[in-house]
Amino acid sequence: MNALVFIGLGLYDEKDVSLRGLEELKDADKVFAEMYTSLMPGLSIQKLEEMIGKSIIIVSRRVLEEEEGQLLLTAAKKGKVAFLVQGDPMIATTHVDLRLRAKKMGIKTYVIHGASVVSAVRGISGLQNYKFGKAVTIPFSEQGLIFETPYNVICENKRRGLHTMCYLDIKTEEQRYLTINEALKMLLEVENQKKKRIVTSRTLVIGVTRAGSPEPTVKAGFLEDIINYDFGAPPHTVVFPGKLHFMEAEALIELAGAPKTVMEMAE
């Protein structure tokens, strides 16, 4: 069977993979995995290999992007290949591109979905999913240059009354993970230039770390209080709420430790 199966690993460790995903892994001729688009704090590749009874080949960003995934596609022309991705496989555009390439080569593809940070962060914060606008990634600054796109996205979403989910940059190969605290400081610098009062000391923000783990951190409050809060180990995500429904405000107070004055912001 010539096939490329995209399998989501979930959010925390090797136990998060679904039973269907586990069956596919055991049935595959070769198993590949990428570890650069996200971070699973509790994942042990060795334990996962023991679970499925075969070795896992880790591929780099270069293999999937610069080499257009030819290593996986060549293997899939000869047999069944399983491709492990942290979270849900189709969240990253790189993986959609790989699936399209496989289809054009006549290789059957299908997806075994996994838990995603997209739904986990939104759910654990108590905010309503349908009220989120465009998401954005806050990258590391380069040579002192701070990118304005995240600020602009937050601004546009707020104008429409929508929440903004901000993914924070990671460089897995360098073991560098942008923190909520660093991201907020960068956004304040952009605010100092733009002066639109989108990200100020009194802006309500929500920090979520290690979503999907046994001990996630969820903390909501005004930026001046959150910016120095110790969120612990990565991965980190930050959310900027738009207009709040009264149930969302109550959830932020009860589930995320937001100050009770947040209820006054609800509509």
C-alpha cells in the first residue's frame, strides 16, 4: 500500500496519540516525525518507539521545506509511511503542502487528527471559540528589529470586538522559546511607536502555558500585573480578549484568576 498518513501526537506526551493513530503507527512500514513546529514537554521518543515496536526517523525543517519532503514521498511510493506531527497535523501550512505534493504523485493520504493548542488554549481560558479573530505568531526580534504585524492584528481584531490568539515563536534546534513576558515587552515597544492604545499597562491579557499537560498555567489580568508573572516552562501562548460576554468574564475570574473588576468590562 502506497500511503502517507499524517498523525497528530497531541499536546503533552506520547500517551496523547489516539488509539487510531497508534494502530496506524504499528501498521506503517516507516515512521517519520518532525519536532520543530511545536513543543511537547513530556514527550519521549524512546517510549513512543517502544509502544509501536519500531524506530522513528526525526526530520528537520530543511527536509520538509527546502527539500520539499522528498524523503517521505520517496518512502511513501514504496509502502505505507506514517508522519508524526505535534498537535494536529494540518495546522501548519508546511504539512498541507506536503499532502498536496503526495496527492499529485498518486500517493494516498489521510489524516489522524490530534489535540491542538488552538482549541486547548481557547477552551482552558474560558473564552468562546466563535469570538476569536485572526491568529498571529509573535516572532523573536532580529538584530533589534521588532515586528509590527502582531500589534496590527491585535488592533484589527479589537476593532471588530474579537479575541486574538498569539502563538509565540520557538526555535527548537536552538532550544529557544519566546515567553509571554518577552512578547508583552515587545508589544509595548511597538505601542510606544504607534500610540494607538492597543497594548497598554491596563490592557487585559491571558497567558497560557503547557496547555494539555497535567499542570497547565492559566493567568488573566492587566498587562502591568502579567508582564512579570512567572509562567514557568514553555510552551507559552498569550491571548488578547476583545469584547467579553458576561460568561467569559466570569470564566476569566474563576478559572484564570482575573481581577473581579473584569466583570465590569463584560457586555
